[in-house]
Amino acid sequence: MFLVLSYLLIFAGSALICAVVIQKGKRHRVLSGRATDISAVQAAHTAPTPRVGGLGLLAGVLISIPLAPAPLRENYTLFAVSLGPVFAAGFAEDLRFAVKPAWRLAAAVLSSVLAIGLLGMWIPRVGIPGLDVLVAWAPVGILFTLFAAAGVCNAFNLIDGLNGLAAGTGVVTAVGLAVIARAAGDPMMAELTLMLVAALMGFLVFNFPKGRIFLGDAGAYSLGHMLAWFAIVLMVRVETLSPWAVVLVFFWPIADTFLAIYRRRRGQRPADQPDRLHYHQLVMRALEILWLGRDKRHLANPLATVVMMPLIIAPVASGVILWDSPLAAFLAFVGYAVSFALSYVLGLRLAQSRLFRPGDGANGQGRAGEGLHGSSA
């Protein structure tokens, strides 16, 4: 009963802060979202919307500290301190201060430096013979941890492009980690991870399906930081947990990030230059071109999230099932990676073929200058 009440309190706190932000945003422009947001190349919405949903997530995290399992409470409190740099940098960007992507990424690295210093732990293994020996050496292990954790922070920011997508992926990822923790005999980590789920659900009430508030950089980066470190702590506490199973749990944001880097490098553009060719944007525009029409963005946006959720859940479920089976988890990862790449290429070609076919798709309203090739963070 105590756990249920704890989850409800965290949910209520997160939801209340989001509701207040939405209400205050009607009178305070700094909270209401930027008019330029809807014309941004990666935009998937049609009206300025508050970008400070990270405040709701932060409220849920702060409420969860005294409610965390007693044996983990001290370390969890220290870990909450590590959120400071990455949340502050993202929040400054959300409040219209121009914080360059490189500085936000540096803040994510600093947050992980703090986590390592406060918790005294880092990624213990990578599941690759030979490299595990190197990672066991502290300097290499710490550097790899900084790279991986900051990468996950950035990955969740990249998929924060549709109503419910980043937070929904966060919920699925957190639930996957919680189920693994229980299966591995670590119920306290499972309880702690589900507290993050409660905070996310409080935000999702206002983010899906209508998108009345967004996570923003503060929320997305902080979510990535927390999930990455929950996974790291779980790997330290459970020696039989396969790193490849963890990669499966984080598969979608990781895959989308590597696809974005490859796509932009191939186009000879900076890796941090936004575009609108992420997988989720392809799905949304395909729904518009092939079915709904271009004036139905308010439907295509949340519907694209619904369409993608089974694709996001599948690798997480595989990671849960194969949590202590390194070889099987690795093979599953390869299979999902190939499927991800092939489905993206085939989907892009199909949408392009319909886009350029006169009178076809979106009631014949497709235009070569729009559609899929415009150019999310």
C-alpha cells in the first residue's frame, strides 16, 4: 500500500507542476513557448507550446527522494544532485537563452562526472571479449561511461519530436529496467525505477495525445541521464546482467541517434544540425502523405507515436527476456539493427514514390519541395 501511495504522490506532484506551467504560460511568455518553434525545421506541432515540462519531471524526482527504499536513499539523494548541470543547461535553452548543443552535451558529461564522483561507480563491462579487460581499468571505464551516458542524454533529446514519444519511450525503458531488476533479485532498484515512471506519467497526462506541454531540453536530457544511470547502477549490482540486454532496452533512441549522425555526415552537414528525417518524422509525414492529408497534423502527430510504440517495445521486451543471455541478446541486437535500417530505407522510398506520384497521397497535395525532404534536433 505504501508503494502505491508513493507512486500516486509522485504522479500527482508531476502532474500538478505541469498543470501550473500550462496555466502560467498563458500569461508569461517565457513559459509559453517560442513563436519560432512552429517554423523550426524539426517542428511537429502547429502552435507555440510550453517547453518546460522538465519541471514536472524534476518535481516527481524530488518528491521520490524521501519515498525511495531506505537502503538506496542516501545514494539516490547524491545522484539527484548530479542532475544539476544537465537540467540547468537544458532549462536555460528552454527559457530562450541560446545554449549551444555542444554546451548542453558538456553539461551532460559534467552530470555524469558528478554521478561517478558521488556514487563511485561506472560501467563495469561492455560484453565484448578483450574490451572488457580495458573497461575494467578505471580510466577507460570512466571515459566510456561519460561517452555512453552523455550519448543517451542526447538520444532522448533527439526523439523528443512527437507528442508522447520521448516520455513514452522513457516509460517503456524504465519498465524494462524495473522488470530486469526484479528478475535479477533486486526489487529495490525496481521500485526506484518505477518511481520515475510515475513522474513521467504525470507529465504524459498533458503531453499525449494533445501535446499541451513538452519535456524540453531540460526534461529530455534529464530523463536520459536518469535512465542511463539506473542502467549503470543495475549493471554494477547485478553481475549477470548482459550489457547487450541493456543496449536492447535503450535500442530505439540509440538507433535513431546513430542514424541521425550517419545521415548528416553523409550529407556533409554538422552532426548537431537539425533536420526532419528522423524515423518518427518519416512515420508522421507518411501518415499525412498516404492517408490523413497535410492539414491533419494534429492527428498525424500522436498517431505516429501510437504506430511506433510496438517497434519501440519489441527490443525492450527482448532485452528483458534475454537479460542474462549475452550471446542471444547480441544476436537480437543485430537483428533489430538490420530491421531498423531496412525499414527506414524502404519506408523513405515508399513515401517518396507516393509523394512524387501526381494525384496520389494526401489527396494529390504532395509537393516535391515539402514532404520528407525539408530539413529534430
